[in-house]
Amino acid sequence: MKHQTCLVVDFGGQYTQLIVRRVRELGVYSEMVPWMTAAARIQELDPQAVILSGGPSSVLDEGAPTLDFEVLEGKPVLGICYGLQLMSLRLGGRIEKAHDREYGRRQLGEVAKGSLLDGFAGEQVWMSHGDQVLETPPGFEVIAETESCPIAGIQQGNQFGVQFHPEVTHTPRGRELLKRFLFDHAGFVGDWTSASFIEESLERIRNEVGSGRVLCAVSGGVDSSVVAALLTKAIGDQVTCVFIDHGLLRKGEATQVIEQFTNHFHPNLVAIDAQEQFFGALKGVTDPEDKRKIIGAEFVRCFEAHADQLSDCDFLAQGTLYPDVIESGSPTSAKIKSHHNVGGLPDWMRMKVIEPLRWLFKDEVREVGRALGLPDEMVDREPFPGPGLGVRVLGEVTPERVHMVQDADAIFREMIASHGLRNGIWQSYAALLDVKTVGVMGDERTHQAPIVLRAVASEDAMTATAVPFPFEFLEAVANRIVNEVKGVNRVFYDYTSKPPATIEME
């Protein structure tokens, strides 16, 4: 069953992925497309509605992101921030640069009766813009204002624009606004679910793979586990699950992964011990981007080296998610870091990559996993980076330094569980810094490494806040790590949110 789509045109806004997420939360399938290719994609996909995102540019600047509005004719459209301004400019309105950039909470004043914003008078909204609409396009009416923004919303027929951001939590009734647009004005029925995603994915996988064979790289994490389950359901014995033990997993995790996949999937699992290969390739390497690319390349070398054992696979399946794509640099966003499965795969790889989860967020993947019948210990597993502890050992990655992180990490996670503090944690781990600090142990001077502990709460990994553990708990964890992990004499806890930091250290 093919579902109608709400296409989100990305003009480079920092909240664009949140628009997609909010639309999907309402049971409407949504895709994001960069503005440069939006017109062609709209003509190809024929979406039922289009949302125009915010963006950092001024619509008045030369070379600013734009769109051919002829492709939107007859379609319900919602312009948000930059999207409102671009709509106004292209349809005959007037825009000017504001004297001061408006950023933060505002309250809506009067709103037009019977409009998209009917009943929103006095509601808090979130502003973030440097231009403002001076005059609406012909035929449009002003439907909302704020004290500092006389045109905060416009409307004509099934075309709407708002200067504020309904997708962020700082606009408390933003979800209701999006729901009105999608259901009351665009005619969606909200029938996109985990079950429908699975149904469509199975068909897509079968069409793409045909009679070919697929190598599914698995790590035990929820992403690769869900991909394996989808592929197994779609093409059965045409998929071979491959687990590579690169020596960069948590303590005891390799054994656990093999047992889980043997118990929950068909026994067509190939386990490869490649620790010596990976540590050799990483010897002397300290730059985090180089690490990621080396680890990505070594994965492929492992696959290629075992081609006979893997039945000469034509496709490489991965658990790439949308946040991975964003952080590795989409056409409209800056690269934060390369993910080994997005920016780290080598050009010489002969297999074609297949990524069934590429446009999903983590919580959506978990729901798909549950719908596929995966056990809770797989579905609820914390996210773990593809390069593993290679990006949690800052500086050179050696077996000795990895063992230090494994031991510290095991203590931290064990104590989180034993103290009943697991609830609400998105990710928790220990990392090793590439410095040494002075300490005193047993009346003797030490010059050893510090461990950094990090635990964050998040919905989708795009933003995150540090978990505020009790001081007494952190003190107890630090004492255990210093006493039990050889080579460590100091422990820190990272309280930084994302942004400005990322969840991982590298």
C-alpha cells in the first residue's frame, strides 16, 4: 500500500528534521528533500502536501535558496519562517531585513477567526528570524501577529505561512497547528504506522535486491538488528548476517551478540575475528576523522576478504539512520562528523549499499523492531557507535587502552543498573582522554590517564541533555574505577548538552 506523502523542503534550517519527525508522529509519512532538487522530487513524487522549512539565509541575498513555486500549484503548502518569507517574496509580497534579529519566545496577539490559527491568541511561539514580511502577496490575509512581528501568519485557500516554528517544543501548541494543516486542510488520514513501514520496506527490498544476495553487517545494536530482521523477512536465505569482532566492543559484548543472533535469526550468521587487523590499521592514528574512515574501510576489507564464505554478495546492508546522515553532512547542512557507514566507506567498494532505515529516527526504529517481534533486550539497547570504542579512546587506539575503557564502562553501566538509574537514559559510557594527570596512590606519585563518564537523555540524538546523577553516586563510581581499572587515577563526569557538544567524545 502506497501512502500519501508530506514532503518537507529543506532550506538548511536547524529544525528541519524536527518537522519530519513531528509529521510522522501524527501518522503521516514524510520525507525531507534539499531545496536544490525539490522541484524535480515534487514532480516525481506528487506529494499530497508540502512544508517549506526555515533556514539561516536571507531571502533577499543573492544566491539564497529558492524554489519554483509552479510545482506547488494546487497543493496544500505550509511555509515556516524562511518558508513563509520565500512564499511571500515569490508570490508578490514584500520582505525587508529586520533591524534586529528576533530570537526566542513570543506571544501571539489577535488571530483571524476561522483561520489555521483560530484559537491560538495569546499562545507562546518560538521565533528565529532576521527578515520580516512587510506586505502579504495578493489575495493573502494576515492571520496572526505578535508585538514585534505584525505579520506572523498568512493564509490564502490551502496555502499558509507562519513566521514562528511550530515544530519545536518551545511552541507548545505547534503539534496542534501541524495536525490542523495535515488533516483539516491537506486531507491526510494518519495511517502511516510501523506496520505500514514494514510492508512498504519489504516490497522495496525485494524490488531492489531481486535475486541478488545481501551481506548484512550486524553489531548487536538496534539499528543493524532491525535491518537484519527486515531483510530476513523480505528475502530469507538471500541475506547473510555478518558480525565482525573488531576488538572495539564493550566488555563481553561479542559473545552476547553471537548468542542473540543465533537465538533470534536463522543460523546463517558468519562471525569474523578481526581484532588484529583493526588494531594494526589504527596503530599510530589519533585524528578522529581518520579513525572513522579507517574503521569503515577495514569493515569493507573484511567483507571483501571473506567473499567466498559470504557467497559473493551483491549488496551491503547497513543500519544507517537519519541522524547519521545529518551529522555526516547533507547537501544543506554542515558536516559535524563522518559516520563510518556514511562518510567512511571507500570508493573502491564493489558491493552496492542498501539502507532500509536511512530516513528513520531512533525511536521509529525501535517501534519497527517491536512490530517485527524482536526481544526487548535488542530493541531497548543503548545506541553504540559503529566505530565502537575507537571513538571513545581519544588518541591512539591500542588493545591496552581499549581494555581500560571496557573495564571502566562495565563498572559505570553496572552501577547505573544496580542503583535503579537506568530510566530516561539514552546513552551512557566511559571514554579515555589522551592526556595523563598526576595523582597519589599508596603514598606514591602516579602519572596516569583520566576517564570521562557521560550519560545523556534524548529523544532522537539530534539534541541531548546530561543526566544529573546524584553526587554520591558519581563519587562511588569514581572510587570503583580508580581502584579497579589499572592505569586510571582520575574520573570526570561530562555535564555538557548537545549542542554545543555531541553525544560522543569524538
